[in-house]
Amino acid sequence: MGKALDGVRILDFTHVQSGPTCTQLLAWFGADVIKVERAGAGDITREQLRDIPDADSLYFTMLNHNKRSVTIDTKNPEGKLVLEALIQKCDVLVENFAPGALDRMGFTWERIQELNPKMIVASVKGFGPGPYEDCKVYENVAQCVGGSASTTGFDDGPPVVTGAQIGDSGTGLHLALGIVTALYQRTMTGRGQKVLAAMQDGVLNLCRVKLRDQQRLERTGVMKEYPQYPNGTFGEAVPRAGNASGGGQPGWILKCKGWEHDPNAYIYFITQAPVWVKICNVIGKEEWATDPEYATPTARLPRLKEIFAEIERWTMTKTKFEAMEILNKYDIPCGPILSMKEIAEDDSLRKTGTIVEVDHPVRGKYLTVGNPIKLSDSPTDVTRSPLLGEHTDEVMAELGYSREQIEALRTVGAI
């Protein structure tokens, strides 16, 4: 079987994280992704957070697998002609430049359409149309303006950003879906179109349950599943809820055996209503199963802190893995807090291709994430990220340039 996106050619003008996340996912599905970089420098993340001198950083390698790299000076007239030839040959152009940068390069939407009416131009921007559309946005800024930070953390502390890259990588995933959708629509219309994924919009999409809660709060003035209930107060906006669940299943992070010296000796425990009797039996509080003050979800809401404290007395006698093994026997929802070290060493994740070991000619072997989406007829093979300009000659030859023409372009600094 071929790859799902065999035959699709992507012109990748992205850098850092949001755009490369998108184009790497498309490359994993089989698209030919041609990454355009500046000669001598390339994507800035090649040198950011280096752990090995003069080698591409993990930041770069883990976002640019399965791609080809070409170097083009788009300010050089000859280089601009090369880029025009690429636009004519490709299906999608993906960019996450600062607002207006592509236009200033001379490649407006109208010009791109003249070169290739079927071209899809996909962009990551910080904000959509409006008062802030010309502003730059980075990961943590996106989390702040998208509603994540204000609703993350504990009520007695400041807003907190999450370690998950929901602004950059999250928006890249949204953009990839937009591109595939536009490609599908093109099969019927024959036309290209613009695709926009704004980081603020992407974060808000992932925070939709908090927008739900804002409307509930405005109507009722209280949210009984939040830890502020019943003794705390609610203001006009959705508060930070600590480790409370975002849904109707009360949950909390509880200490496990060894928490005094292991910062990740914790487990997430959900007091799901259908297994409440089993929870009571496991923790030795059988009387709660029939006590009217504990027997129903409504009765338990004002007592959640007390309930979780009692459950924690039980979890502290078990390691997080021992607790999980016992709880899973009774279908009690839970999850150990896994450190990055534990995840990196998890054999099951390697067997599924979620964690992959890749060999790089300069930095050697390293671990990376694999494709999180598994297709039965299109398995993903993760190949190493390209060296800077590694495929320039190869791509130029595919465009019809002779060896002499390629050397001439290199002489004038166009590639």
C-alpha cells in the first residue's frame, strides 16, 4: 500500500514549532515536504537549546523528520525565480512568518494564484482578523490569550501555563487538518484556497469546556464540581480549579507511596459514580456506599475534599503502579503521574511507534515522538531530519535545472 498523502507536495516555509509540527505530520502521512531555509543559517531552532556542539538541536530534529531541505535566497532575483518554479510544482505552501512577511517577499495571494491556481496557502498566525492580527504570538502568549492560563493552576496562586505545547503544536495540528480538508475540497472544485489557523483560536478550541463553564457560571453563580464549592466564593469569571476534572467526573491528584522524595509519586483518581461502591470497598469505607451523605453524586459534591483526603490515605500506602493495578481490576478510572524519564523508557510506547529512536549522521541516536495517529493501511516510518540544504541539488534537478545551472545559481548566491 502507498502512503495516505503520496503525490502531495508541500512547500514548507515554516520555522520553530507551530508550522513544522503541521508539516511533519503531513510528511509522516507520506507528503513530500520541501523545507525552504536560509543558506548558512536555516531554521533558527537548528542551533537553539543545543546539547551537542555544532549538531542540529533536538528542538529542530524532533520537528522536522521525513522532510527534504533546500536553501534559497528569496531576496536574490534568481532565487525568487526558483521559488516561483517550486510554487508551480507544489500543492500546498505552508508558512508561519510574521504578519505580512509573505506579501513583502512579493508572494501575495494574488501572485501565488497567478503561478498556480490550485495552490493551497496555509498560515499559522497569532490572532485572526481583528485588533491584534498584526501582533506576534509565541507559545505561552497563545496560552494566555486563548483562555488556558487564566483557568490553570490553583485559586490562591497566579495563572499558570501548561507544559503541553497547545499554542504551537496544538495550532499546527489544527492547520494540518485544515490543509487535508482543503486538498479534499480541491478534488471537487479544482481550486486552491487560503487556510488560516490562529493560535488564539486553536488554544480556545482546546479550552472549550472553560467557555462552557463561563456560561454556566453566569447563569447559576456557582459550579458545584469546582473545589471552591461549597466554602469558597465565585467571581465573574471561571476560576482556576487546581486538579479538578473539566467534566462531570470529580477527580484529583493524590499522593502515593514515596511522594516525600519522588516528585512524581502521585496518581490521578476519579470518583466515577458507577464504581462508587467499589471505591468504598477498596479504601475500607464500606459504610459510605449506603450513607445518604455519600451515596449519591449530588451528596458527595460538598464533601469532595474530605473524600479525596480519605482516598489519599489509602493511595499513600501503595506505589502509583500498585494503586493503578488494584484500581483497574475494579474499573476505577485512574492514571499514574508519569515522568518524562518513565515515558522515555516505556517499552510499550516504543512498540507502538509513539516513541521512536532515530539515528542522525551528526548527533547519533536520539529519541523522538512518532506519529500519534495510526492508520492501518499507511504505517508511519520516521526518518531523520535533513541537514541544512541537503536536498537542494536533488530538488533543483526535479525542477529541470541542469548541473551547470545549479552551479551558476550557487555562484550568484541564489541557492
